Amino acid sequence: MEVSASDRELIAVMRHYFAAKAELESLKAQLEAARQAAGEAIGVFYDPRRNAEHASDLERSHRLKGEMVSLMQRAEAWGRSALAVDQNDGSEVEPEEWHSFEKRADSLFGA
């Protein structure tokens, strides 16, 4: 299977996205465990101005969310441009081709 430079870029973007997602999920679990252990209200604990002890982690979670949005926008732009190329070619992607793509994506992204 030959992978184009554009495809490699998309793969890199998606790997970065899933790494950020995993880090965010881990961070959220740690923060929630700390909140429950402290017995703090959600509104108090998750406000970095009121929770100096965890402010850096709370800010990191917000940065990760923003990073994920940006990465997904890049992936969507890639998808739109690929779709535009397909439409300009007059070719249509057959369902079998999508299944093949899904299998390749699963193998590349570890799903």
C-alpha cells in the first residue's frame, strides 16, 4: 500500500489527536479522583482561580481540549479536500472502498 505525503500528514495529525485525547482522559480521571477525595463541589474544584493546587492541571486540560479541536479541524479540512478531488474527478467512492479505508485506518490508528 502506497501512502501519499498528504495521507502521512493526516496520520500524524490523528496520532497527535488520539495522544492528546488519551492524556486528557487520564488527566480528567486524576482531577476527578482528587476532587472526590477533597470533597469539593464541582464548581469550586474545577475553577483554576479558586483551586491553586490543581490550577496547572485544569489549564492543561483546557489546552488539550483546544488542541484536539484544532487537530480535528485539520483532519476535517483534509477530508473535505479529498472529497472535492473525488468530486472533480467524477469518481465516486464505493462502499467497498470505504470498508477498505476503515480497515487501513483501524490498523494505522490501533483501533
